[in-house]
Amino acid sequence: MSEYQSYEFRALDAPVDAAGQQAMRAVSSRGRITPHSFSNEYHWGDFKGDERKWMEQWFDVFVYFANWGTHQLILRFPGAALPPEVVAPFATEGLTCWTTDTHTLVEFLLQPDDGGDWQEDDESWIDRLLGLRDELLAGDLRPLYLAWLASASDYGTAQDEEPGPAVPPGLGKLTDAQTALADFLDLGQDLLAAAAARSPARTEQAAAGPDWAAWLAGVPVEQKDAWLVAVARGEGGVAHALRAGWRAAQPPTAATDVGPSVQALLADGEARRAERERLEAERRAAAARAKAAAETRERRRRAEVWRGREDEAWRKIDSLVAGTQPKLYQEALALLRDLHELARLESLVSEFEARVESNLTAHVRKGTWVRMVREAMT
């Protein structure tokens, strides 16, 4: 399998200026560069830039994946829109956070030891994952929990009995972007189901997002006027400033809010996997029985057509075998099987076998036919 790596960046809050684009071009002569994106694929060689620095300088979303199984997602958030202390309870080796003077950045990482089960396709991961940023900005912590759940068992803490972070509401009904994240991080369906069983349903208010009208009613007029002036001037980032202000006004999550340990979730997930596989095996067995019964009914139906007409059937077999076309041999063999089934139903198998031997003796020079019958009757 040849090497394959994909790098894709998106700028959402503000375009990359000409100097930034020129700096990117100096790093990559083949990259596809626009004021809002950079993308490139590598089948040999490697990316010469520093994805973390590029994210700190220019971009808001970065997605990387390689055909040896590594998946990486970085999201950038302005100011206090997503404080590090919100991310901290979910931190593992696969979910990290750092800050600059102006932004908070969160990295989701999958590095499977076995190289993963990667298949190249035309699907754009970045388009499927973009919605996560807005969800986190709106206070939906499910993406962070999914990352914790996926990575906690992958980086040596599978036996950890310490309580995990609080299970957020709504794990039983993920958004499209969250479903994509679960796939991106190779989160097992049984482990997810174990966590979802402990997750309350999201309230209508939570599902709808912040009540902006109610919150804005309490924001000082001076601040609202400043935001309106910024919008009128075409300045970017006003929406994120609003979200940061809303988040700052929310009561902090209690430090004592904890959830089940990784060990407990893994044990539950394993039990669910065993039960799921048992049910799947039962379904497969039932389907196999139904198929076998249908095939038996069909064999009997075909056999009954020749009841009382056995001599006619044998003559037809002789006629078909007289030719040399493989298609005629197959037709003769199918008819022979029908006569075999009829003989079994009438308890005349010995007589049938004697007649088969007589047919083979008569057509002993037809080596292909003799071999086909011998194999079919074995």
C-alpha cells in the first residue's frame, strides 16, 4: 500500500491575507491555496509547514489523516469563547488544548497501534467535521466527551478506575458532525452505547441553543452598541464575541461533576458487544434456516414435476448429454438433481443410484459429464 497523507485547513472567521498566502506558497508549491483554505495530498514526501503554527496564525479548522491510521483534528476558538478549563476535564493523550494571546486551540488525535482500517475515498472529512466548532461554541460538550471516550481506552488508561468526566446530555442522539467525529476517532459503537445509556436526553432549550434574546436583554447597552458598530464596519469575530460573552455569563460546571470510569464503560461496552453478536448470530442462523427451508421447498416443487414421468426425464438427460456444450451438461445435471430429490421422497434412492450408474456407463466417453455427476453425487 502506497503512502497517502491529506492536509486541509479552513479559515472561517477571517480570510488569510496576501502575505499569509505568500508564506504558505513558499512552503508548498503544489498546495491549493485560497484566502479561506489550504489543502494538499502527499503520496511521497511530507508537509513542510507546522500545522500548529498555521492554526495559531491563520486558520480555524485543520484535518489530517494518513493511510497508516493517524487522524488529527484541530479547532481554533477566539478569546474566551471556549476557555481551557472547559476542556480540561476531558483531556487525554488524544485530546489536548493550548492557548495563544488571542485564541484557544483544541486537538483531537487518533494514533492506532495497528495502523487502523483506512480506505481512500472521495469523502471530505473536514466538511463533515466543521459543525463541531459551532456546537462547542454554543456550549455543547458532546464532542469533547466523544474524544475522551475514544482516546481514554486507546492510550493506556483502559483499566483506570478513576471517575471520568460528567456524561453530557444527548449522547443517544448525536448530530451529524458528532457522528462523523465518532467515526473519525474510531469510537466503537458498543462503548458509545454504554456511555449513551448513562446520558440524559437533551432538553428542548439545550437542543435549540442559547436563548439569545433573554441573555442580550441583560447586556449593557454600551456593549451592544459596540457590537453593532463592529458589524457596521464589517469587522469579523462579532458572532464569536457574542458567544464568548454568553458563555462567561453561564454558571461554571461544578468540579465535583463526574461520570463513570473508563473501566466501567469498557465492561459495559464488552457486555453489549457480546449481546449484540449473540443476537446477530441468532439472526444469521434464522436467516440460514429460512433459506434452507425455501431451497428444500423449491427442490421438492421441481421434483414433483417429474413424478410419474421419470423415464421421460432420463431420456431428456441422455439427449442433453449427447451434445458437447457445457451449458447442456449443466441443464442435464440440474434435472438429475431433481430426480434424486424425487427418489429420496419416494424412498427409491437405490434404484436411482443404479440408473445413474447405467447412464454413466452409456456415456463413459463423456469424461466431463462423468466427472460432473461423480462430484455432484458425492
